Amino acid sequence: MPDIIRLLPDSVANQIAAGEVVQRPASAVKELLENAIDSGANFIELHVKDAGKTLIQVIDNGCGMSVTDARKSFERHATSKIKDANDLYAIHTFGFRGEALASIAAIAQVELKSRRIEDELGTSIQIEGTTIINQEACSCPAGTNIQVKNIYFNVPARRNFLKSDQVEFNHILEEFLRVAIIYPETGFFFTHNGKTIFRVEKANLKQRIVALFGSSFNQKLFPIEQKMDNLTIYGFVAKPEFARKTRGEQYFFVNRRFMKHPYLHHAIDGAFEQLVPEKSFPVYFINFDVDPASIDVNIHPTKTEIKFLDEKLIYAVLRSTIKQALGKNNLTPTLDFEVEQSFDQQPLSPGYIPKQPTIRINPDYNPFRQTQEASFRKSERLQGWENFFEKPQPENRQESLNSEISIPENKSFESFFSEIPEQLNLDQELEIEESMNYPVFQFQQKYIISSIKSGLLVIDQQRAYERILYEQLLQHLENQKNLIQQQLFPQTLVFSTSDSELILSLLDEIQKLGFDIREFGSNTFVVYGTPADLPEGDIKLFMEETLENYRLNLPDLRQNSQINLALSMARNLSSRMNKRMMPEEMHSTIAQLFGCVMPEFTPAGKKIFIKFTLGELLEKFK
């Protein structure tokens, strides 16, 4: 029997490694930006086309590479950071495993140009799928210019699994922010399809955050800092009133490397406990400077998960640091004691003679004698209770039940529970009386309860609105534009770069829903009109919450953008519908719900109503 175990060719091994390192175009952007930072560059350019599927280009003015280094950089496990195993516990830089360039070259067409400052000529290398096509000397600026073209050109199955350009661009934008935030001393220039997304110059940390996320952050942030022997925590946290509905602007860095750490996220949530609304998340940008020997950064292929030697200590220090900063900035609730007024009395002037107190007495007062008015009030109260207890009892049980629940005349007890037909399946149309006089009431401003033939119907008010609004919005998107209510004074709104790009990609759909919104440049939009049925409120907050819901739906929904937008806006609007309702509104809601195509479930598949039969209710009283 021949041997069956063999060594994989380098090309195949590199493609397997690429599956871990280069999961999508954003992964290549991350690796290339980190290499540019490690080169000591103080200005880095990132140019992307078609969300990285066609081109990813990174240009830096760092140290550059020699001819030999340029060639070796594409070999597996080739690195300038590690010499022996002990170096793994003293890592201060990014790329140290030597898999990035080799993995990228295995699944893309790569062209590299690099020159050291002391060299007159640089080196140009062209690689396709780990095969070196050409290498020659060239004239180029000092630093490195690398182009990654047609990613996954030789792995078409992997390319087919890439998401839409908007989704992939959002991932690239996130990777760019993770590097640009924590390196404010480095300038960045970022373009997508020839359009400038960011151009930020050297600055301090707060100025860099404001430049990346908008001028509104200048007033939102307050600093935190804590220095210990082996730990330094510094950064900025947003005030509690600016908490977001999703975990958007939440950035942890350890030794200026982005990391994800749910345990430390919980520490910040605890520090903001009872300061932010429910299901809201604080915004923060925090870096931990620690001894590299006390962390392990090599536990995940993307190096975004960090293991600390003493996590409990860092947890406690982080939480207390944020609480202390909240107190210093007067962002925590304070006790407001009322000063005793007697302490504020002015001292008596010299020679003042106080007036003697006097007492007035009514000699005719007799506490045992009732006045006529008091006797009348007492008899009136007694008469009310006597009427209650002496109420004539009906001759039979049927009359008693009818009298207690106030059944109208000419209606029997059985007919009281049969105003709404029992059948609620989707195969038959729900018949609701046009008069809408069947009994309904609201419970806890959250549920609508009504009778049906077999018992009780309980409707979740918010979920019912979500289903109704979702189907209405889909009709507006598919058939015609919604009615627009023009604004008397147009509003100018400034969004973050990621929000602006998302609005631009959804602008046609947003306008079909009834928003007259137009781009004004520099992440600025002007709102001239809103949907006629949009509740009053902060339009910018409504748009931001809708965009957050849209992003939350992206991993779960593979539908087109119209379905996602309709679902996001319906969910956002329905969250505001927990309010007190008049009977007419409840009747209308029920009629609209059962006029929907699928009234039983929300677009996310959650139940909208439940039924309690008379048998189930009677069982509860046994």
C-alpha cells in the first residue's frame, strides 16, 4: 500500500492560510495598514475601488525595503519582528507571524514597489497566486507602495461569498478607523472609487476622534486617565446622554492594538449603570498600556482577541477610573439637600424687645357637640356604604353576571364574547364589525386585549405596529412615493462618515419613503421634507437609530436593501408606540393588523398575539 501522507505545496498552504488571515478585503486592508505603521510612516494613503474587490492600494513614507527584504516579505513566516520564542512575549508592533503578505499574494494579483531612503533605486515585484511574475529595479519614492488587485481571482467560490459593496466597504471603513484613531501622530488619506472619505493630519487623540467622527464629538467627550506601576489607562468616554442604541463607537486598544474584550466591556457598562437608558451603550475610546509579557496577542488569527494575565485587576481599575471621571465632570447624580430655613434667620438687632405671644380661647367650644354640617357629611357617607351593601341581589346568576359586567340591552352573556370571529388563520379573512363596538381595553400601555368567540385575544401593541408599518413601507417602496410634508425651515444635519456613506447608498429608497433629503457635501445633508405620518421628534436621532437598526440586520438578512430599510424603519417607529390609546385607536390597530398579509408574526418571526380560550380561563379559577 503506497504512502498517503504528503506535504502540501506552498501555493496550497498559502491559500489555506489566506482563509484565516484574509477573510474579506477588509482583512487585507488591516494587514497592509499595520505594516505601514510598523514601517515608521508618518503619512499613509489608502485607495480602494469597488469595496476592495478590484483594488486595494496602500502607500506609505516609511523605512522601505531592500531588494532582498522585498523578495523575502512574501515568503511564509518571514518577519522582522521575531528572532526567537522569547520575542513573542515582548511584542510592541503589529505583524509578527509573517503570514500577511504571503496569504494576500496567494489569492490576489499583487504589485509591490519599495525603496529605502539611503538607496537610489527601489524594487518592483509582481506576483499572481504566489507565482512571481516579474522583479526588477525601479525608480520610486522612499517608502512602500503596494497594490492588491482582483482579490480571490483564483478562488471564485470564495469571491462569490463576498457581500455587497456597501457591506464590504463598511468593514474596510471600520478597519481603517481602528488604526487611524489610535495613531493620531500619523496622517491618513482614504479614498473609495476616487472619492475622498478622510484626509486627517497629525493631531492629538481627541482632535483625531473629532476629525473622524464629526465635530459634535468635541462636546460629547471627557478624558479618563489612570497610571499604575504596570498599567496605564487613558482615552476618552462620551457623556451618558450620548449613549447609542448599538455598540458602534466602542474601541478598546492594548498597546495601541485594537482588541475585543467582552469582560472589560462589562466593566464600562457597570460604571454607566443607571446613567444611560436601557438597551443603550456608552461610547468610548480607551487604550491600555501594559507590559507585553502580561498579555497574549496570538490567540486568534486576526489578533483582535487579547488574553490578560490579571483581568480582574484591570476590570476593577477600569471601572473605578470611569466612575471617578464621571464624578469629576459632574455627570453622576448628586443629592440635593434642602437647607433648614431657620439657619438663614438674620440676628436680632441690639435693644430689640420681642413681642409676647398671645393665646385666643373660644369659651363656647364643646368637642362632644356635633355641628349640623358634620352630621350631614357623616350621614351622607353612611348612606353611600349602606347603598353598596344593601344593593338588591338579582334573582338568578345570569342576571347577576349581566349586571356586574354591564352588558348592553338586547345582548346575552354569550354574545358578549362573540363580537370578533374566532378564526384567525391566514387562509380565511378576519371579519371585524364595521361599527367597531366590540369591547377592547389597554393593559400597561403595552397590550391590547379584546374578546373573541372562544375567549380573549391579547395583542402586543409594539409588535403589531411593527408588522403594520413594515408592510406599509414596503408598499411605498414598491409602488409609489409616500406623502411628503414639506418643512417650513429646512434642517441641516451632519452625520459621521459611515452614516453618510450609508445614507448615500440608500438615498433613493429613503426618498421613496417620503424624505426629501439632499446631499450638501462634507457629510452634511439638508432635509426639506419628511413623511406626512412621521411622529414629531428629532429627525437626526430618528435617522441615526434607523441606520443602526439597518446595520444590525445586515448579518441576518440576505434580502435587498429595500426590505432591510423597511424593517429598520418599522422597528424604529414601533419602539415609540407604547402609549395610551383611545378605544378608536385600538379598534383601528386591530383592523389594520388583520388586514396585513401575515398578521401572526413580526418580520423577525416573533408572535404578535396570543389567544386564551374560555376553557383555559376557567381552568385558572379551579
